[in-house]
Amino acid sequence: MKTLTVNIPDNLDLTNRELVLFLASKLYEQGKLSLGQAAELAGLTKRTFAELLNQYNVSLFNYPSSELSSDVKNA
């Protein structure tokens, strides 16, 4: 696993934990990580991470609309 150092402004009141949770949720949202991978990055169980996604306005059902349209046509 890579280690990343990020410099954020002092006035941005974020803890390391909050930053990791935000990053994991956004990487999941973009499809860069699976639910399990994002949960592992966040140091949480899949269930706990899934429950947390709502706090970051990220849907648990991360399914691209283009694929959804295709699936509906093929049904």
C-alpha cells in the first residue's frame, strides 16, 4: 500500500481520520475502489462503511446510468 502525505490548510478543520473516510468514499463513488477495498482503506467493516456513505452523499448502489440504460434495454 502506498503512503501519501497531504498538506491541507490549517483552517480546514479535518482530522486524519475524516480525510481518510472522505477519500475512501469518493474513490468508491468514482468506481476506483470496490466497497470492500474502500472499507479496508477506511479501517471499517463493509457494513459500517456502507452506512457511512450517506454522510458523504455517496450512494451505496454505485451503478453507472449508462450501464443501467443498457441493462433495461436488454431485459
